[in-house]
Amino acid sequence: MPRQHTYAPAWWVPGAHLRTLYGRLSRAFGRPRARHALRVERWTTPDDDVLELHRMDAPPGAPADTPHLLLLHGLEGGVRSHYVANFLDEAAARGWSADLLIFRGCNGEPNLARRFYHSGETTDLAWALDRLVAASPSRPIVLAGVSLGGNVLLKYLGERGDRVPAQVRGAAAMSVPFDLARGSRHISHGFSRVYERHFLKSLKAKARAKLARYPDLIADPAALDRVQTLWDFDDVVTAPVHGFASAEDYYRKSSSIRFLQGIRVPTLLLSAKDDPFLPPEVLDEVRDIARGVAPLKLEFVERGGHVGFISGWHPWNAVFYGEWKVVDFLAGVLDAGTGMHGANASRADTGGLANE
């Protein structure tokens, strides 16, 4: 059985920003990638685009009802994101199979359709999940989302409510930007601008490549050169391409905080109050909402950064608590048999976490 962990922020990773960057830095300095073979499948979508899945099979001889993890990555993430290897390791340690769903355009090549992916786009997740269910109806599925992928996951669960496939037994979302407008403003100040510039470099390059294929994609292509913030980019590109009136309209309609009350699947929300991508008062509002939504289980820690949660006494034996906690929570839901949709999932059924 995997080891049990209690979260205590690593003393040797001080500050919210270093906690946020540690996973990427440790990968750059030689931390091993996942030890498990992945195969790539490309699925043609109903609108003739392509979704790519990186798939880890269950061990040979595993029964048909072996649990399956579907993982959603963050903004401009993908198979190389530092947390992916950790999630796959945790799933493999429990004998599960797993898929990483790559959002459109995040596999290293431009996607074919006019549209991209975005924080509120749930149709690709719904379509891929339905396909997984149809392929193996007896297999329980658990869902995990990181950052933007967590927002997509929570919005999907809230939109669908009782209509989520019965095979989906539990979900977990880590470092979610619950309120996209306030998150977008927050990341434009102080050191967080470093992250914003990183995202903008990639996003603007993708938009220019898309313009080469669809010259009429945005009304004023020159406006892309004037983009300085993520809010600007979403106002110039994301909103008009995907049918929103403005960035503000996109954020309002896509923020997962608006959909939490509709969630009927046992779901863990794991966040840190020092997350540099989100003002901490947003988590207070999420906590207030969760008090009236029994399936939501919260673990909001004081220190953890964004997709950080580094623990352990020694740098050479780091514990990536976030990835472990997500999979451990999902394993607890499966072990307890809490697959019902509704408000009957008790605190004991979901690992003893309260929805505060």
C-alpha cells in the first residue's frame, strides 16, 4: 500500500513562489519522470479536430473493474508538466490505469478547428468521458484536474449535476482559479507577473499560428501585438473566438465558483491560501459555498503555493503531497463504495474531510 502522509510545508522550500516553482525546477535538475510506459491515442472529435490522450494501462491481468484515473492539466500544460509524473506514479502504485487528456493545441502542434481550449470549455471532457464509459462500462472512473483543468472539471460536474455518468465515483481539483476575473487581475501584479509573461508568450504564439490558418479569427489582428496581460489576451482572443462578449463575460460564465452548488459527486478541493494565482479571499467564499454542498470536501492549507504542496524533511526525499492527497482521496471514495450522486456522501466516506 502507498505510504500515508500528513502535510507539513517543507522548511527547505520557503515562500509561495518557490513552492510554486519547485516542481518545475526539480524536473529541470534531474528528478526522474514517470517510470510507466505511456501510449498515445488521437481521437477525432465530432467537429473534426483532434484530442490526444496519453494512456497508462492497468497491470497485465487486471480485472475489468480496475479503477481508471482521468487527469486534466493546467494552462498551457501537457505531458511534460511536472505533476503528471507524480499523478501517474500514485495511480500505478494502486494498480489503476490512467489517461492524461491533452487539451486542444497543447500537444505541440496547432489544433485544426478555429477554436482553442479555455477555462470553461467542458464539451471535450464530456465527449471523452462518455467515450471512456462506453468502452468499459464496468470500470469505475475517478477524475482529477489541476489549475485550469480543475476549473474545467468543477464546471463540468456542476453543469451536469445528477447527469454525470454513474461510472464516475469521485473527483478532485487542485489549485483551482475558482474566480477567473479576480485570478486574472491577481496574476498581473508583483512577482506573479513572471507567470503571466510565461503564459502569454506561449498563448500569443499559438494565436499567431492560428491566424495564419484563419485570418479572420479576430477582428483586429494587430491588437494581439498590444496584449500585455492575460486579461488583454482573453479580451482580444479567447472571448471573441469562443462566443463571449468580452473577457469579463468569459470569466463570469466560466468561473467554477458559480457551479459548485450543482456538484453531486464526492469531490476534494485542495488549495493553498498563499497561491500566487488567486487572492485568498476567494477561498473564503468557496468555503462558505461548500458548507451547503455535502459532496464537497475542502483542504485549504496556509502554505503550499500553486500546484506546490511540497512536504518532507529532506530535499532528497521530497513528498509531493498534492498529487498524493488527490489520489488518496479518490482511493478512499472507491474503497468506501461512495458512487452515489447526491448529498449522501458522508465525511467518513470521503476520508474524514469536512466541507467546513
